Amino acid sequence: MAEQPSYRVERVNELIRRELVMLLKTAIKDPRLQAVSVTDVLSSRDLSSAKVFYTVPESEQATVEPLLNKASGFFRSRLSKTLDLRHTPALKFIFDPAPNTGAKIEDLLSKL
């Protein structure tokens, strides 16, 4: 059975998510990353690593994931400057298919 994340880890997850959303809106100049939206962040208990779940249109998913993982060092350095943490977690970007699946289900239900 998976353990419930601590309150501190949940707070850090939310702080990282908010800051990544702001960085994607303001600091990133690459037009291929404009459609990215961060859906969730899951950090390890010791905050050494974090999985960042994101969504984009399915047609752009193959090009966006390598770009995000390549820019993870940039995101990590910017997070270290804004967040008051002893160690900033290493970021791994993972595509989140749930929002796209939900939209397809909504579309199918509306056709009934």
C-alpha cells in the first residue's frame, strides 16, 4: 500500500507546480512549449526528485517531451532561485493522457 505524502511534500509539490506554470508562461520563449500545461507534480519523500505531469495536444506530444526533459536543468535552476529549499528536486517530465481521455469521453457522451 502506498504511503500518503506528508503535508510538507504536498506543499512543495504545489509550489513547484505553480512556479513551473509561471515559468512556462513568462520565461520560455520556445513556441513549441506554449501549449504545455502542468497538471500535477509528485515529489519523492526526501524531495530529491519530482515527476512533473503535463498535457499538450496529442499531435505535439512527441516533440514536446524531449524539449521539456532537455530544459529540466533550466527549470531546476530557476526553481532553486525562487523556492526556499535546501535541495531542489531533479525534474522528470511525464505526459499525462488523462485530460485528453476525459475530453474524448465527454465528446462521446455529448453525441448520445
